[in-house]
Amino acid sequence: MVRAIVGANWGDEGKGKITDMLAKESDIIIRYQGGSNAGHTIINNYGKFALHLLPSGVFYNHTTSIIGNGVALNIPYLIKEVNDLVSKGVPKPAILVSDRAQILMPYHILFDQYEEERLGKRSFGSTKSGIAPFYSDKYAKIGFQVCELFDEESLKEKVERVCEMKNVLMEHLYHKPAIDPEELFKTLLEYREMVKPFVCDVSNYLHKAIKEGKNILLEGQLGSLKDTDHGIYPMVTSSSTLAAYGAIGAGIPPYEIKNITTVVKAYSSAVGAGAFVSEIFGDEADELRRRGGDGGEYGATTGRPRRMGWFDAVASRYGCRIQGATEAALTVLDVLGYLDELPVCIGYEIDGTVTKDFPNTIELNKAKPVYTTLPGWKCEIRGIKKYEDLPENCRNYIEFIEKELETPITMVSNGPGRDDIIYR
């Protein structure tokens, strides 16, 4: 059976922990999009980890971790992540890399940095990991697939051809040093040796695994509102963050995805620029940021302070709908125990009219939050294992959110550890 785990919002929903938990019952975990530009934080018996390229199931001996064809594959970064795990006592994970995955090139990172620099105040708030230039090249058909590393003659010719094009931008738009095709070719041969042990026809491997009845988990990066088509464009990532893309980014039939677990945060947070209707500021935001996450709300990749806000029912309902959620997991609920009252954004006021439907970006930029307030529970809820043992106001908050989401909340996370979970 194939299950997808995805985010409902801007990313940062706590998917890493839920994936790590679901991986226990999985045979195969697949990253199917994105790159090393966002991280998933995991806390388990081995310690605390921020994974970027590797799927969040690498801590189990019985699992195979796969980098799908939809991923922006930074090969040195992948090897570094594996070595970091092993150096901290984690058994070396079984990893497969799709021969159709495209390679994130060293110049992609440079172009990302130079473009943000050029844009100045108009920048997209990129993590400068090379993601937008990577996907631009992929769809312009001048990217490099892993399989191309194994034909030196055609690889060398393509490197020279691509460098000729890239150097026009380097010299005349960015006024930076040209890319040396000889050096780049040598680098790609080094990449080949690094990735060679892992390369596989992933689609065929998964075809057989599905026939054998294996449990397969598709792991998405970021969330619905960062999707290229359905997010807050243009302040989005450069790949599809939706469960539907899991079929494409892994190479399986779409009808095989039976369950879509969509992770929703009990409040809101975001890294990077773009519309954020329920955003809060000042001391109120600082307090929530300090208490939030598993050690403060800071980007797992960049370390940037996350933007903070109250729970946005409009955005979260849309996020669940566009993902096709069959269930929701509500995370970091324990963080809110210090509050007397809990504001919830239940609508957007746009040009004097209140709507509960999530609008396109042009309308979204005019939206003002419409709040309702629920009473807080004013106590620590970590360590509670049964839903009925939660304080009444806490259960009321969960049930209010569930009604707004129009999706059943089947899991509630009430702490950072792997076992801090309540099943409903």
C-alpha cells in the first residue's frame, strides 16, 4: 500500500516527526520532490537530526530510503548527510537513487545567490540552495540526469554546450567569473563515483515492490501553500509539494496512493516571503517563536527565525483539500499551553467581504484576518497518551479545528519526541 505524507501550509508543520513515526510500519520511504532547501527535524533515540535530502525513515534497519526522480539531487550533500548519520551512531541506511533523478549542479547554487543579490529588496527569500535554477534547467531541457554521468563522451560535449550558454549570463548579467567546462566535467566524474553505489531504476523497483504488497511512504517537502501551481505564487518553491506529484516524482501509478496524511500545525509559521494573513508581530510573535517547535521556531536549513501566526483555518482547509487529505495530523499542540486565549483565523476580509475560501495571490494580498477566540487550557499536556485525558479546552480546540478542516484529525502530537503522539 502507498501512503503520502505532506504539509497543509507553508512547510514547517512537523512532518519529519510524523514521517519518522509512520516509517516504523513502512518498508520503503521516498523523497519525491524538492532538494536540500528545507529540512525535517527528527528527535529519536539516536539524538536530534535535521534531514534535508534523505527521507525521514533512515533510522530504521528494515527500511529502504529512496531519492526519486523528482528530487533536486545535490550529490555531495547526500553523501555528507549519510556520513553525518553514521558518525553519530546511526546504522548506515539502505539508499537507492533514481537513475532519472536530475543533478543539482554547482552553478545552480551560484545562480541562486547571484539572482537574489541582483533582485535586492524584490528577492524571493530563497534559501540559496540552487532550487529555482535547477528546476528552470530541468524544464528547459538542459539539466543533467544521473544516468548521463555514465557516458563520458556525451557528458563532456553537453557540459561544454551548457557552459557556453551559462557563461553569457555569468559575464554579462551577473558580472561574475565564467564557469570552466574542464573543471565542471571533472567535478561530475567525482559525483559519478559518489552516487554509483546507489543508482537504480527506481520506477521498476517500486513496480515490483507494489506487486509484492510492500508498505510504501511518499514524503513531501514544504506544504500546499508553497506549491508552484496552487500555492502563493510567485513566493513558492519550484516543484510541486502536493501528494498527487508523488506519483510522478517516484514513478508509480497515481491510483496506487491510497492514504494522504496531511500535517497541520496547531498555530502557523513560515520561512521566506509571501502572503501570511494570520501573521503576528512583536512580543506576541517572539514569545510563540521562543516556545515553538522543538527548541524555538527557526528554519532547519537556514536557521532563520520563522514568521509566526495564529492558526489559519482558511489556509489549512484549502491545504488539506488541495492535497486530497484522507486524514490530518495536528502537531505542536503542547506549545500553546501558556495562553489564556487562542485566536483562530476563520475567515478573510477582502474589499469589505468576508470569505472562507482561500483566494488567488492577487486577492490574498488584500486579505485581513477574521478571528474567533477559544479559551486556553493553561497547563502542560506533554506525556498524555490518551485523548480523553487531555484538558476539556484542549479537546475543544482540536475538535474546532477538525470541523474547520473538514478532515478527520487522527493523530495529535503533544511533544517533540517520537512517542509524544495521541491517536484518535
